[in-house]
Amino acid sequence: MRAGISLVNQDMRRDCLVRPWAAWPASLTGACEGSVRCRTAPATRHQPASRACRNGYVGLTFDDGPSPTAPDLLKALKREGLRATMFNQGNNALARPDLVRAERRAGMWVGNHTFTHPDLTTLDEAQRFQEIASTQWVLRDITHKTPQLFRPPYGSTNNAVRADADRIGVLEVLWTVDSE
């Protein structure tokens, strides 16, 4: 599972995890060991947080789930009073629907990360659409809520991918800080 941090603007605050940098607990990194590599520092350690994140808010995200380590991650996030967007793959969600429901019960947002994690820019229109749409259906069936956010695997996107996301009605979300 990959972790990322997305800088968000004031308009996104109502839809994304909102937590000022100054309020992020340093203990989250240790709490996530073994399940993900978390990064809780500003985008550049040499810049003040106010410069790295203009309005002081971030969106914490996790990709490729739900994985077997999700319960530990959810406990760590809950213990620290944090919410995150879990960008789930459709095939993983089908294999572990109980973990998708646990993400929702823990107060996390559930987003679409395609069904099988392909590079969408290499697929034809029908394949791209199927990857995104089938994950929407799976996640909606499990959570009874239609995902509003979408992250393309590898951050690989182009106008065709964005057009499919628009057609399906999801907002493409990339990242600013990567855990890798």
C-alpha cells in the first residue's frame, strides 16, 4: 500500500481530510510501520509548512487497498484523530469487502483506484472506461455510497483519462508528496 499527501485548497476542505500541518502527530509514522511508509513532514523539510502547504491543510491518502494491513492502519489513524482517503482497487475490494466497510466505519473516504491497477494511458477507451466504472459499481455495492474521487494508477493520466473520469462523474486526485 502506498501513502501520499495531497495539498488541498480551501474549497476542497469540506471533502478531504483537513488537518493543519502543525497538528499532525509525529507518532503517526511509528504507528504505520509494518503496514505503510507514512510521511508526515512538509513537502520540503527546508521550507516552513506554510510555504510547503499554502493554506496549511493536507489530504492524506492510501492507494492499492484494501490490503490485509488495513485494520492496523485504520487503528493508527483513528488513534491519532486522522481521516484519509483510501483509494481502493476494485479487485481488492471484491476480495476484502469487510475491509472496505471497515474503512467507512472508521470515517475514511473511499475513492476509486481502478479495478486491476493498469496504466490507463496505454488502454483503449472501452478498457479505460471499464476499469474506472467497474470499480465504481463494486465500491457502491459494498459501501452503498458512490465514490466521488478517483486516482489513476501511477499518477499516469492524460486528456482521455480525465475525459473518462468526467464522464463517470469522479474528480481526479493526484499527489504532491509520495511515500516512495
